[in-house]
Amino acid sequence: MSGTRIADELRRAVSAGLYRKAEGLLAELRRHLDSLPAGSAERETALQEAADLIEWARRVTLAARAAAAAQLANLAVLPAGYRPAAPERHTWEIVG
């Protein structure tokens, strides 16, 4: 698969929240970059594009995690009408 195609797939995977797939695509991107001739202009350009893509993926992933954490925090706060009432008396009793 070409570097451009891998990058496009990686963008789609990160945007969709498919992080396991993105992890595999990152490994594939690395193999592609390693296959380019060392010191060539093509490799340098590809490395810079890969660095930019990885930085973008990092930022998107952090934003998604922050949004998920905020949603989770909101789930923990129930409106007053939905909270269980406190028992009016003790729920245990010693016999004997």
C-alpha cells in the first residue's frame, strides 16, 4: 500500500475512533517509511508528512478522550428526582 493510501486510511480510522486499526496502520506506515531510500528527498518529505499526521492523530485522540471523560463525568451526576432516597431507618438489626 502506498504512503498516501496508508495516511488516508489512518485519518479515517482515527476520525472514526478505531484506535486498534490505527495502531496497525501506524506500523504499516513505519514499514513503508523504512522501505524508502535513506537520505533521499522522497524519504525526508515522507517523514515530515508522517510527523505532521501523527501530531494530528495525537491531538484528535486527546480531544476524543477529553470528550469521553466529560460525558462519563456527566453520567455520574443524577438529577435530584432520580437519586435513590435515603432510608428512613436503619437497614440492619441486632437480634438476641
